[in-house]
Amino acid sequence: MLGMEKKVRALYGDDVESKVDNPVVEAKETANSARAGLALAILAIVLAFGVYVALDAKLSSVAQSVADVPAKVAALDAKIAQFEGLPAKIRKQMQADKVAEFAAAADRLAAGLDAAEHKAAMAKISEMAKQLQADVAK
């Protein structure tokens, strides 16, 4: 046992026994612990502030996005209104195409007729069909 005691004294010095219940050593250790605790508390406060700033930036961008929602909804409503009017436009276009086909058929028939009266009547029909096509396309 004597050899172990010599090793401890060689490593830690002869004053190991004097540090065990010494109030000066305890005060020094308490001060060191207090400094470490204060440093950890300051670090925690700085980290909490950083998290707050980051979340505030994200929330402000979310608030901006939410503020833009009514404008986006209004734009979508306008597009939907355009789509609701689309079937009527398509119907008009189909009617105009049918009238154009009728006018082209009248022109072809007029070319095959021999009598001048018949050609004049077909030209009149063709002209009326073209006017009808222009009115329907409006």
C-alpha cells in the first residue's frame, strides 16, 4: 500500500489531503462552476434569440403569402369565368364553320349551273350565306 501512496503523491503532489475539506478550494470550485453555468445560460439565450429570429422570418413570409391569397383567388375566379364562356364561343365558331361550308357548296353549285337566272340566284344565296357567317362569327 505504501507504493500506491507514493505514486499518488508523485502525481498529485503532497498537498492532496489538504484540499479535501478546504473552504478556499471549495469556493474556487464553486466560482468555476458558476462561471460555467453563466456561460451556458448566455449561450442558451443567444441560441433562443437565433431561433426566434429565424422563425419570425419564416412567419413573415407565410403572412405575406396568406395576404396574397385573395388576389390569387380573384385571378382564378376570372379564369374560371373565361372558361364558362368558352362553350358559347365554340358553339358560335361551329355555326360559323357550317355556314362557311354552306356558302362554299353554293359557290360550287353555281359553277355547275347553265342558266344565268340560276347562277344569279345561287350567287345571291352565296352572298347571303357569307353575310350570315360574318354575323354569326361576331
